Amino acid sequence: MRKKEVLVDKREYKDMVLFSYSTRHLLKKDKVRFYYALKGRDGKSGIVKLCKIDHLGRAVLLVPVKFAQEVEEFL
């Protein structure tokens, strides 16, 4: 039992916010602009990289609390 207790104590938990969004209302050209801003034109330099966001699914983002306000304004 002691080993299990030690493993649990060593875990690091981070405060995160889960965002979901929809692009259904956007025109195709606006969706492209949105995704470029989100992921960057090269797939690496957008707000996802800047704010250390985990892109969990098609329209779901896991964001550290310290960047939540910035991401909420972006969305």
C-alpha cells in the first residue's frame, strides 16, 4: 500500500479549462482563417502552440487556466 500512496503523491496536477467550439456558422474561407490562427499556417505557430493548448479533438481544447481568458477572447 505504501508504494501506491507514494505514486499518487508524486503526480502533478494542473488547473485546466476545457473549451469546445463550433465552426458551422462560418463560411469556408473564414474557417480556413480560423484554423490558421488556431494552429498556424505551418501547423505549429498558432495560438495552440503559444498558449500550450492540448487539442483533444475536432473542436475541443484543453487550456491552462493562465491562458483561459486569452483563448476565450480568441474563440
